[in-house]
Amino acid sequence: RKDLKGAMEILIEQKRQQLSTVEKLDEHMDFASQLIFAQNRGDLTAENVNQCVLEMMIAAPDTLAVTLFFMLILIAEHPTVEAEMMREIETVMGKKELQG
């Protein structure tokens, strides 16, 4: 836990440094940037920012896995949708072999 917390602090500091050197902030605004600015305004503590970033890093793979799982279930339950998807893939890819 301590190592992970330290790694998050390093990533946040790198993001903070990046934000301080960019010319146009709107091109670099993401959730982590918003958290950093909230801390700068005093709305969040450094610990709040660290915890939010940590939760994003941990939750994202799990959320993606669950979403893909349900997407595959829905495709399997709706063969006409699967057939349409395959036609679309064949239209875009042509005769090229798909690689995973």
C-alpha cells in the first residue's frame, strides 16, 4: 500500500509539472488535472487527490472488464447484431486476417 501511495504521489507531481509548463490548459484538462486544480483552490487535500487518482487507476481495468463481459453476452444473445458487426468488420477489413 505504501509503495502504491508513493507511486501515485509521483504521478500526480509529474502531472502537476506538466500542467505548469503547457501553453494551453484546455488541451490538457482531464480528471486528474481538475483534481489538482481543486487542491490548488483548497477544495481538496493532497490525500483526497491521491485517493481519487488511485481509485481511478484501480477501478478502470475492472470497469472495462465488466463492460466487455456484458457486451459479449449481449452479442451472443443477439445473433442478428453479431452478423451485422461481422459484415461491418468485413467491409472495413476486406480480406485481411484479423489479429488479436
